[in-house]
Amino acid sequence: MPRFLVLVAVGLMGLCMNGSWGVEAGQEAPRRIHTLFSVECQDYFDWQTVGLMHSYKKAGQPGPITRLLSCTDDEKKKYKGMHLAPTFEVPSMSRHPKTGDWYPAINKPAGVVHWLKHSKEAENVDWVLILDADMIIRGPIVPWELGAEKGKPVAAYYGYLVGCDNILSQLHTKHPDLCDKVGGLLAMHMDDLRALAPMWLSKTEEVREDRAHWTTNITGDIYGKGWISEMYGYSFGAAEVGLQHKINDNLMIYPGYTPREGVVPILFHYGLPFSVGNWSFSKLDHHEDGIVYDCGRLFPEPPYPKEVKLMESDPNKRRALLLNLECINTLNEGLLLQHAANGCPKPKWSKYLSFLKSKTFAELTRPKQLTPATLQFENAVHVVQAVQQQVVDEPTKPHPKVHTLFSTECTPYFDWQTVGLVHSFHLSGQPGNITRLLSCTDEDLKQYTGHDLAPTHYVPSMSRHPLTGDWYPAINKPAAVLHWLNHANTDAEYIVILDADMILRGPITPWEFKAARGRPVSTPYDYLIGCDNELANLHTRHPEACDRVGGVIVMHIDDLRKFALLWLHKTEEVRADTAHYATNITGDIYASGWISEMYGYSFGAAELKLRHQISSEILIYPGYAPQPGIRYRVFHYGLEYKVGNWSFDKANWRNVDVVNKCWGQFPDPPDPSTLDQTDKNKLQTDLLSIECIKTLNEALRLHHERRNCPDPNSLSNSNSDAAEEVVVSRKFGKLDASHVVGSNRAEMNHSQEISEPTLTDGLFSSVRFWVVALWAFCGLGFLTVASVLFSGRRGKGKRGKSYRIKRRNSGSGFMDINGRDRHLRGGEVPL
């Protein structure tokens, strides 16, 4: 037996020495893989890091992974994401230490050079896989399985690098014939990387300094700003050291593209916007998004796979849509797990969270294996037009900072609108922060309880004008914006101004809608006919520059600083011009000057000759038919809208406190499955209407959960205000305004005189009144019976008349001042 063991040992040693144990003859051993990706100290890269790291683990990618983190000293002091990935810190070269050129993309080759020179890990690596942060790994990426050889790396095809075929390559490499149009995924031998990395860096610097050849026809960079210098640095550097790439256009796919038949991509690169139905995602919409550190918040929930199967009958297109879902769902799954690792409380159950944790999703996202079709190399003679767009969507210069504002007052009416807007803001991917401009009198502020509903800037109320005594709450909007500009600090370059009665469905960004200094963006308000008649002639020196706009405003901060005071002054001016309130002049059917603030905006902008980029693709009123193919970014629910027998009118909820009463919400709309499917236009209109009210109700539900409201199922009608509110909001499909509005709607007609609202008797708008009335009735009955018994009197007791509620008229003639165009189906008049 000992002799046998000795023979076995000798045989094993022989196998190992001959290289035939687990490694075929002529192949290298061992094969140690290391994955690298480069980022900076920003929230933008942190959520990408979370997605990539999660997919790295989920896909079973072999070997270690290292994040090359480039930070300045000041950035490092504030940075909180060191725990997100195994990290090797690299000095930032975003601002070049010699030239002063600002070019963050150079950190990628600079980081690789630094890692090779200073990392102990680099001493024990045979093969390197270099990825970008905005990628999701779907299956193991093994260089030699892809066909990589020493001297012949494998890379993805970047067809828009036209400089490989013209004077650019002739200027920057001695071997232009070896220039390959590649990038994205790079799999190469460690010896090749050591030879390439310094050249990659120096060629990047060289192309970056060659400003004379930045033009689009030479580089393919549509910006003409040298943003893709690093990509050319790689291609020219590889040509200089004699690397010839094996180009594979199947391994990596952009979500939104359709893979070839039989091809199973093993890498998502979500550098371009992609969509599924009305849902969409663009990484650039989340440039300043701290979603990694915001417990419980994920990217907007996409449709479910079963919905996609109903949405698209073509199997290839359906497959592409399912890949889109896999990409965003994997990102959200990574965020969910990272939140748990951060110590966040367990999120509330939802259908979407249940799906992400389901066996179905685990099966859909199990690691993918390479197929023969995937491994086919390309001659790289085709250029996919959509790939050209990558240059548009992936410049390394960050987009300008954005800040969103909206104006409200200290009332329950504005509070529930605030809850809805802020909730939708976080779901929409709107970049930057949001601030509520809260206009309150001192007395209102003492009693106000909604301070925590939104980040808030407090503004003195001008509802009652301090000089004229005029009651006009709409003036608070320009007054509040002016106050914020004078008292708040902001580093935002663009300001987005919304109304409280809006729901964001997607980001509104200056770069997408082409806002610029001197060129704000807004939405059409065609009923502002005063722009084309004597009203404009009276109130602006440049009536030809008067634009009929409002609702959503995107304006450069410099323009807003010049404009805000004019907006306020012109509002006061038009409001004081009572001689021109007539409907045929203003378009205001009330002829009461309620839309003076809107004219104040248009006339103020005209004074500065600010001509607007007017977009009809930003805003839609629920109940209006959408135009095909448009992804509206905002619901403006200022008008009543209906779905079948169900309807919603915000004015009916002026005096109902659905924010402070536990589980208060609005009547549920019809189930989408019950809608008429034959009329596609009507169906889309109804679906949008349902989406709006469901978003409002979801916002209220989450608000009540944050307030730790008790389980509504455990409440009784006899001892809980919360139960009462559930009855009010849930039991009635359509509430008559007489139950909720403190003024007589029958008197709100065309000729109504509008005056300052007074306090209404809340008793007559509450279910509580009925309880009190019932107890009073029972008490009277008891006293009647007792009186008969004690008096010994027989006879039929006199039956009291049933109490019939007569609704009180507050005498206020109170009009909807947040949506002063409830009379106009053509547009909304914001406060």
C-alpha cells in the first residue's frame, strides 16, 4: 500500500510538470483574472458601483474586482462610499496637474497606470478585464474563453471612432493601420496592459491637446470638444504597441437594442436612454442622485415581464424589452441589498419588492453562458447608427445643476398637493433638490403642522397686499421666488418652477428640452390672448416678445435673478388694471383679474426679451388625450377629470384634511382591466388619469406609514378619526362637493363676485356631524319616553321632524385660487 501511494504521487507530479492537468498543452498556467473599473467620488458613480458590484457577484465573475477611485483631497473628506467596493485610491487628474485642463475621463488611463505601479494586487494577475461603471454583468467573462490571446485583446466595437480612418490617426500613431475602433469591454493579458497603459495615458493627453482636430468630421464627437480623447488615447496607444484586437459586437449590448438571433449578451452598457412602453430610464437623469444613501428608494418601477408579453407580439422586440427590464431590475435589486447593508430598516412590502425577491426573477437573471453565436467575431465593417448617439449621452462633463421650486400656502389643501408632488419628484429621477416656497401669515404659521412635508423656504404672505389691501393669493408665487433668490444660497445653474398641483412622471432637464441662458423653456397656455391685444401694448414695451406660456418653467438662474422682480411688479400692475379685466381682453371668463400673475410672468419676460422654447411634450392634463409617442413628464390635475362614472376634482378637497387624518386618501379609480379596450385613444387617456390619482394615493399611503398610523383594519368607527377619514375617502366613489367644500358650488358661476374667503363651519363638512346628530336624536327620544312614563300620560309621542342638513353658504364666494383656470379647458392657471 505505501508503495502504491508513492507511485500515485509520482504520477501526479508528472502530470503537473507536463502541463496536462487541467491545462491543455501550450496554454498558460495559472490564469488569474482581475476586473477593474474607474470612478470618481460622486453619487452618480456610487449607484453605478452598486449595480456593477451586485451583478459581479450575481454573475459569478471569477477573480477579484477593484474600483479605481479618483478623488481630490476635498472630495475625499466628504466622501461616504468607501464601503461600496474593494477600492484602490488614485490621485485625481480631472484637473490636469500641468495644463490645468478639466477632463475627468483621463482618470481611467491614469488610474490604471497608478494601479499597475503601486498595487500589490497587480503583481499577481495574468488577465485583466476592464469595464465601465455603467455596466451590468450577466454571466462570467473569462478572457481566454472569449478568444483573447497575448498580443490580441478582445474588445467591443465603437464604430463612431472615425478618427482611426483619417488624419487624426496619421497624426497620433506611427501605425494608423493598426488603429481599432474599440472600447467598452476590454479583456487582455497583463503583459499587454503593462505595455499599453503608459501609452494610453500619454496619447490621451496628446489628443486632448490637439484642439485643431476636435471637429466632428474628424473625431466623430458631435460636441467637437474633445470629450472622447480618452477613447482615441486607447486606440492610438494600442496601435503604438502593436496590439491587434479581436472585435466582438455580440458580447455587450445597450439596453434598447435588439440582439441578433442566437446571441446571448453577457454585458449590459446602459449609457443610452431606454424605455418600455411609457416607462423610461436615462442615467444622466440621476447625475446627482444620492439614491444609494436614501433608504427604501429605488429607481422608478418598470413594467412586469408579463405586461411586456402582452405589450409586444414580435418575439425579437419582446426579447429586447425584457432585456431592458433585466437591466433596471438588477440595478434596483443591488440598491435594495445595499440599503440593507447600510443598516436601513426593512422596507415595507410592495408587489415590486416581492417580485425582485421572487424565484421568478432569480430564474430570469441567473448567470448567462456564452453561445457559439455570441463568440463570433466581426469584421467591424458596420456602424450602428444608434451607437453614434453614445457620444451624445456620455460626455464626461457633468450636466448643469438643477433646482426645483414650487409655491404653496399654509392650508390642508396645499399640504396634500405637496405630499403628492414631493413623492413624485423622488420617483421621477428629477435631478437636484426641491424646495417648497411656503407663504404664510404669522398667525397661520403658529397653527401650521405641515413643516416636515417638504424641504421648505418660508416666505411672508402677500395674499393681502401690504400696500393696497388687495386680496390676491396668486401673487405669492412671484413674491416667493424673489424672496428665495434674495435669501437662499444655491449653486444650481437652472431652476425648474412647478405648481403644487402637479405630479412628476419623469425628469424635466434643461439639456433635454434645450433651455439656455436667455432662452427659458415653458409649456403653452394658449388662452392668454392678452399677449396679442391692447393688454400687452399697455404693460410691456415689447409686446412682440410676449409668449403665451406657464405651468412649467425652466430658466437659467442668471435670467431668473433679472426677471423675478419684473414678474412681481408686472403682476401688481396687471392686477391693478381693473379697466382691462374683461374676458375679451384677458381670456379670463370670470373677468376678475385672477390670471394677473400669469400675465405678470409673460409681460415680465417680454420686458427682458426672454423668448421661450415652448414644448407641448412636457405637460398633460389628466382627462386630455395624449399625442402618440410622447412621454409626458408632468400631470397637471387642475381640472376635473373622469374615468367612466368616477371623477376627481381637486377643488372638492379644499377643506378635507387627508394629510393629518390617518389613512385619508382619495376615492379609488376604476381597475384598468375593466376599461373599454376597443377605443385605444380613450383607453390611453383613462390610463393616464388612473396613473395620476394612483400616484397621489400612493404618496398619501406612504405619508401615513411614515407617521406610524395604526393599522386601518384595527380601527373602529366609534373611536377613531382615522376610521372616519377612511369612510370619507374610500366609501364614496364620487363625493358630492356639498360634503367637502365650505362654499356653495351652485353659486360658483360665471358672474360670481370673488372676495376674500372666510372660515367655513367645519361641522357641516364632516362625518362627525352625523354621529353627533344621531346621538342627539337618540337623547331626545329617551327624554320623550321618560317624560311619558313619569307623567303617566298615554298617547302617541310626537315624532320629531327628521333633520335635514341645509348646507351653509359661507358668503365667501371662494374660488379655486390654486387652479384659477378651472373654467378653462385649454390650460391651468397656477398659483
